[in-house]
Amino acid sequence: MDVTGCVFDFKGGGNDFTERSHDSNHTFTLRNIAYYASAHEQASSQPVSAKRHSDIDVTFDALRSSLEDTSKCYLCGNAEESLMSYYKNFDTIGLISLNDWYVIDFPLKNYDENGNEIESAASTSFLSGNTGEIAYSSDGTPSRGMASIDVTLPINYEVDTNMLEKHLCQNCLNKVAASLEYRKSNSERKEAISLCIVDFKTLDIYSLQDYWRSYFVRDYYVEMDFDDNIVRTEVFYLPERQ
């Protein structure tokens, strides 16, 4: 059977300043970042690599929600098991580990317990943990609008589609399913990365599959890098100048 070019439905389980990145070989300024982001805004709306004739697009269009009470949806509802009802108060973005629906915010702004943005002295936050599904570390400097999250996935990771169908309404499931689409060659053993980016304000979902390298989420410029089962994301708050 020739599967070349086929589409598969998958169903199964103002001031300049210099800031040094985690890689000591990279030093950049926010002005440089803003220029780079602006110059690549249109290009970054497309995947980084062009599709080859032998590539296969794997989709998750066949997923169907089994959630009866949509108010309990992990994304748009108020399920106690999900932190989204809390993060909806934030005007920032975050990362979701989909298999255990663990939500991590990029610490780009400071908020009080009620979700109100507050001014505070310049500081850098750091957080790390292990959920049993992923290991992660995050850091950010809200006063400079910079944050990053690194996630280590299990060696043989794959998406738990049953969990998504059980806990998401159909509309939200469609958003997540679209973000999971990925590309591979005929002979490649590869699974979708079980992570995504979420806009806490709009509840839009953005892909973290490995054919992306950067894109804008409103005023937030997102860069991602992939190394085996490690996914690194950096976010910069770059609002347009008035």
C-alpha cells in the first residue's frame, strides 16, 4: 500500500539592555528580539519546514468528546482538577502538559491572588517540578517581559487521547486536536508531542509540534527548540509601541 502524501486520522490512547540566555554563547537585546520578531511575524505563521513528497500528515480529527457536563471541561469550564479557572484571570500565556493536564504559566507579569496585575521590584522567579508525566523548570523576569519553560517528556511519549476525550468538550477538543497534527516520513517512528501553548485570555491553543520554531500569540513572541524528548520554549512580551 502506497501511503505517500496520505492524511491519517489518529485515534488511540523603550530602553536597550542586554540579557544573556541559558546558552552562554547567545547574547541579545530586546530591540534585536523585537526586530527579529517583527521581520518574521508573517513567515512564522507557517511551519519551519516545507512538506516533502514522502511526508505523511498525521491528524487527530477523529477525536470525539465523551464529556456530558461541558461546565466540567478542563479548558473552558470550571473543573476542580484543572487550574484553568484560576489562570483565566491572567492576561498572559502558559504551557499545558496534555496527558495529565498540568498547566504552567510563563511568569511574564506579577499577579495577586485575585488575578490583578501588580507592580513589584525587579526580580527573577524560578520553579521546577516533576508531575509523574513530565519534568519541568520555568524562570522569568516580569520587569523585562522574559520567561522560559523547559519540559522533559518520557522517552517513549505519546498522547493520551482517551484522557482528552473524557475531559474536554468537543469545541475545546477540536482546538487541542488541531494543535497535535504533525508530520513524519513513511519510515519514521514518531508520535505527537503531548504539549501545547494556551492563551489564558482567549483560551486559544497553539501547537508545540517540532516543525514550528516561532510565532506570535497576541503581544507574546514564542520561540521553541527541540532536542529528543526535551522541549524548550522562550517567550518575550513585545507590545507594539504607541
